[in-house]
Amino acid sequence: MVILFASKPSIVATGTMVGPLEKKSVFMSYFDEHSTDEFFGEKTNERGQAKMIYNACEIILKKAKLDKLDIEYFLSGDSVSYTHL
């Protein structure tokens, strides 16, 4: 799929949510939020990852002062895989 924009897209905000390992890193001050649980309170890793992405999106919307309905395209990723919506 190819998307042509009328004007150049821009990044209006970022949101980072990390687990306990990243919390211990020297980069901790760069992350918005962290969890002490690798599954982010969920029963499976997949559900934990989904919750992490959802929380990161909430951080972005708050920082950008936007509503979910204001978003036309969404691009996210992590150090293991990338999600494009």
C-alpha cells in the first residue's frame, strides 16, 4: 500500500512504555512510564505487549492534546518487531 500525503507528515508527540529490564538501564530517564512486571499485569506476553502499546498511545494523546478521533494514521514499534496501522 502506498499513501500519498498532501503535506509532509510530522511527529507531534512520542510515548514510551518499558518493562523492568529497561527500568534498570542508564536510559531510564528517557522513558515516560515503566512496569515492574514484564507482562504489564496481563496473563500472557502478547496481552502485555498490547497493553504496553495502548498505554504508550494514551501518553502520546495526552502529550499532543489530541483525541483518538483526531488520528488518521498510526505507526508504532518496539525493539523486536514493528506494527503499522
